[in-house]
Amino acid sequence: MKEAQYRIRAHHGMCLAFFKGKGYSNEFSIHMGDMKEKLEKNPIVSIIGNTDIICKACPNNERGTCITAEKVAEYDRQVLLRCNLSEGDVMHYLDFAKLVNDNILLPEKREEICGDCCWNELCH
Ligand code: SF4
Ligand code: SF4
């Protein structure tokens, strides 16, 4: 497989599925919308458990580290576990999105992972 075009943190596979234009800031929402469009063209991505291309425009990203790093790292860990993935796995984005959908979203497990997120009410 070719080199990954984007690094995507695992739990963003859930956030992207529910994204409808709302986010931490206007700049962040525009960037997230752009990324969603790019990812839907099915590039090769590397699944990570750290700051990624989406975090890049987030006001909660302080010099490369999320201000809720511990909380979101656990979301990432749960997504990797439930999708039977390891950090650093490389695949087409839509294959990753399908794993998240089949293993977490369809069986309605999302809230078990990130029910304490401030966007919880929007992600249904
Ligand atoms: S509740 Fe938060 S972490 Fe969970 S999918 Fe929505 S935005 Fe992402
Ligand atoms: S910096 Fe934190 S809050 Fe912002 S997108 Fe990344 S994981 Fe989410």
C-alpha cells in the first residue's frame, strides 16, 4: 500500500460520521468540513492515537497537544480496540469509516466511548 496521505486519530472516525458543520470555532468547522470532503474521496490514511490533521485547526490544540489529551486518548484507544486496529495501521479512509460504522455506530456503542464529550447530544 502507498504512503498515507493523512494521519487521522482513531476517534475522529466517529466525529467525522456525525459532523454537520458545528465545531469548536468557525475556523475549526471550516477545516473539519474540508477534511471530511477530502476523506470522502477515499485517500490512504494512517490511524493514530495523537494530534492529527483535524486537530491542526482546533483551538484546544496547544502546541501540538490536545488540552483534553487524556480523555481523547482513551476514546482513540477504545475505537482501535473495537475495530480491531493498531495505532499506525494504514488503509483507505472509507475502509476505516466502515469499520467504525460496523463495530461502533451501527450497534450503538458510540456513547459507551465518548458519552462524556461536550458534543454528545449532537452525535446521534
Ligand atoms: S460525542 Fe464528541 S468525541 Fe464523540 S463522536 Fe461526537 S464529537 Fe466525536
Ligand atoms: S485538539 Fe483535542 S478537542 Fe481538538 S480536535 Fe483534536 S482531539 Fe478534538
